[in-house]
Amino acid sequence: MISYISAFSVLAATVSAHSWVECSNHDNSLLLPWMQGNSTLNPPVIIDPEMPWYANFCHGYPRNKKNPGDWIDESTNYSWDIIDNVFNGGPSHPPNTNACHPTQRTPTYQPNAPMASAAPGDSIKLFFGGNGHTRGSNVPGGDPGIVNVYWKGAPEQEITDVSEFTSANLLATGGFAGESFSYPADPNIKTPAQGLVDKGNWLTVKMPADMAAGRHMMVWVWEAQGKPTWSTCFDVMVGGSGSGSAPAAPASSSSPSAAPVPAAAASSAPAAPAYSAPAAAASPLPALPSVVAAPAPAAPSAPVAPAPAAPVAPQAVQEPAPSVSAKPKTRACKAPRKRKVEFTA
């Protein structure tokens, strides 16, 4: 463990990028085409899936996640900085190798932010913020790294320590930017200061076909240069028989003339009691909470992608003014703590 912690301390001086799972079962089949279409307008119009008026596209949440969320509060009090916590700073900062943030170490959920549900063979799509790092900005080596999902392989089993982030427990893996959308297309634009907009990053996780019914605890981990950096813990309630496929993405990427704007949810939610483990008998798949249906988008005035004859630019999708709890458009990662790195044989 000493060498493991020493390796983390080397990265600690350079890593200040951060991200966490906002939604553990996200449907981007409508949002992604709108994002793509609006990016071609002059000027581009940003669609940010994290905004509370798009909450009806989220069908599952991480542990203790609020809905609507507060990006500023979550970046400090919800995201789990593994590198900072495993750093051995002596008596004043002993190493903490917990896999999850203190608020995520039990299966506790807010009343309006339930855990995800799935059936064996189904897929869920995790949504997390790019936060300006999708093209490697502020990440060691300029590489955005990978995201992994770890799972113990059975219901009611918890991953509690970073030492359990092993290949034996690996359920899914993909690039941090593997399922993402960012613009402009110029790959040399790598930072928000240069004009990068990266509001959508996803990872598709397929449930095993023989997955047992019950609550399955999982951990999403962002890894840079082969080392875990940030984590989010969540659960999936499994039951029934599934289709074995995720929601299909639409064939067209054109932008509609207007985006649905559901009424914003309350800015706070009462604390929820901790989840109680089910009895030995397998629990059936609970019904998903009803979701406010988004109104059908109006047909675009012209396709976003240019045709041989120049099309008429589609109308911009206007987002409502952010509420008081809405996060600012410009987000700065916290500065890393300066530490003295000590290696122990």
C-alpha cells in the first residue's frame, strides 16, 4: 500500500481536473442532436444537460444526489478526490483510501432522485461533465484518460476501498471523451478560454445477461495516467428480463426550433432515509417514477449539416434564464494543494 500511495502523491501536484456522475441513467437521444445542431449556429447556442429544466431526461441518480443539483456545491462537497485523500500527509492528513465520498458510503437517495433501474442485458448511460477537460486540458500528460465502472458481481455487495478497483471487479470501461460532444471541431482548441464547449460526456454500461435480481452497488472512476483520480458511487436495481439494448439514438442530428423546458423542480429536497437491504428473496423490478413527457420538438427549418445547396440556418434553441441555483457557465477547477512528496521504500 505504501508504494501505491506514493504513486498517487506524484500525481497530486499536477491534477486539479475534476468530474462526477450527474445522472446514472441518462437518455440523450433528443438532447445530443439539439446540442449538435445548435453548435452550428452563428453564434452557437449552448444546451447544457446539467440544467434543471432537462431533469426529465435523467432516469436514475447517484447516491445522495440532489435534484436539481448545485454544481458549485457538488464540486466541493459531493465529488470525491481520490488523489487528495489517499495522500499521506502525516498526522494532520493521514491517508484515506475510501472508494466513495462520505455521503455516498450507504445507499441513500433523495425522494426525487432515485437509483437507476435495469433488467439483465439492458444498458444504462452514465452522464458526467466534461468541465473543460474533454480534450486533455488540466489533466496529466494532456490526455483526458479513461472512465471505469467497478462492481463486486452480486447484489448487496459494497466496494469500500480503492484497492478494490481491480480487473476482477471491472464491469465497463471507456474513454473520458469516448462518448462525448464538444465544439468547435478544431482539435487545437483545448480549453474553455480558447472557446471549448464540452457539456456532454457519457459512458454506456451494459448489465450482464445473467445478472441476479437486487440492488447492485457500482463505482464510476475517472483514471488519469493509469491512476484513479475521482469517483462517484451509485446503485442499479436489477429485476425482470430486459431488451439487452440502450435507447436508440435518432438518425438525424438536426436542431429543432425550440427545446422543451420542463418546469424547474424545487431547489431543495428533504433528506432521505438510508436504503434497507431486501430480504433473501429477490425483489421484483420497481416501477420507474413517472417522467414528465417532453413536448415533441418542432420540425427544424433546415438541416444543420450543410447540403450541396446552402440551407437556411435553423432557429436557435433558447434556454430559459438560469435559476438562482443554476451554476455559472464558466467553471474553474479548484487549485491543487501543494504537497511535499515523500517516497517510502
